[in-house]
Amino acid sequence: MNIVVCVKYVPDATADRKFESDGTVDRVGVDGLLSELDEYAVEQALQIKEKAESPEDVKVTALCVGPDGAADAVRKALQMGADEGVHVSDDAIAGSDYLATSLVLAEAVKKIGTPDLVMCGMASTDGVGSVVPAMLAERLDVPQITFASVIETQGDQVRAKRDSDTATEVIGGTMPLVVSVTDQTGEARYPSFKGIMAAKKKPVQTWSLADLGVEAEKVGLSVAYSAVNDTTERPPRSQGEVVKDEDGSGAQALTDFLASKKFI
């Protein structure tokens, strides 16, 4: 069985994130990491491998599209236990929207070799679009199961539980499939020292758009269907207001403050 896990390199949410002059997110001048939501997809792929009758016959490949630093996301997936990595890096990709991103991912998946499962997180922690898995399934011409909270496999059959606000669905499918998983699938494992050392010997391929046969004119900010026209820096936090209850009027002062902010 071949499993490809799509992972994304995102700016650290705790860092001072900024936009470039063209409205794109600065992904070079800020610390980045493997999107937390994609860690769940890596974890589920590894669990499928471990539960297989012959784990050695299951290969998990981590696929990432991004700048040079995005290799760190692939490396984290390898440290967790993935077998191989693929990093698609090309300056022309910068600023790509969901459509272009799904195109590059689809062509990379095809070049890897038609997998039994393509796994994704439910969304990226920077874009939070949740649409790339569906677009990827369409481009690969395979069925999709999205927002799965529990995944079970038996042979080429996949059974997934999908939770919504009002109901829980159980969906079945036959591989090949694209599956996206939620953060309810269980905590992702931390890389062990053994896993970190083993990752250094695992193969990682770096591909450009030319390697995938994708024309540069089909990706990038110039052909994106959405763009950021203007940005404003987040204002500094204002000093809080302290309410003192020295003469028994504290409760009224607090009530007046909450009412002025329309909290009550």
C-alpha cells in the first residue's frame, strides 16, 4: 500500500507574522513549522501502516509544496515515522491560490505514483480553507472522504466516521481515495530520538514545476482568483482598566464598564 500525506509549512502562530508588499504572507522572514492540523494526517497514515498485516509493505510519503524552508515540514513528518519525502519548490509557486496549489499537489502525487490513499489535514492553520482535499480528489479523479474523525481500513476498504454539529455519519469507500482528517482523530506522536536520527537517512526528493510538467503561467499570484489588496498592522494592546472597590462602588463601576462595551 502506498500512502501520500500532504503537509504544509506554515508561519509559526506565536511569531510576529507579516505580509509582503504584494499582499502575500511572509514565509521566509518568519519561523515556520509543520501545520499542526497536518500532523494528525501523518499520525493516521502511520497508524494505518502499523496496523497493516505487513507494515513493511506500506510506504508513507510526505509531500510538501513551499519555499526552501518548507523542507522542515517534510523533515518533521519523517521524524514522526514517514518513509520518504518530496518537496516541491519553485519561485513561481509563490502567491498561488487553492486552485493552483491543488494543481501542483496533484501533479506531484501522479509523479510519485498513483497511491492507495492521499491524506490531508482538515485545513491549514494559515489559510484555513479546507477546500484543497476536495480539489485534489477532483484532479486525481478519485472519491473523497473529508473531515474524518475516525478511520479504519481493511484491505482496500476504508471506513470513516464524520462528525457534524447535528449528526455523526459513517462513510465507506474503496481505495484509491483522498481522505482529510480532523483534530479529533487523536494526538499526533512526538518524534523520538530514534526517529530523529533515522530521518537523516531517509530519502527526500526536491522537484521543480518543470519536473512536474506544470507551466509557471498556471500558478502564482498573477493568476490567483483571490488576492489581498491592503493590510494594516495589528494595533498594540491598550492598557487595561483597573476597578478598585475601596468604598463599595466596585460592583457598579464594573457593571458600568461592561455596559459601555456592550457586554451586558
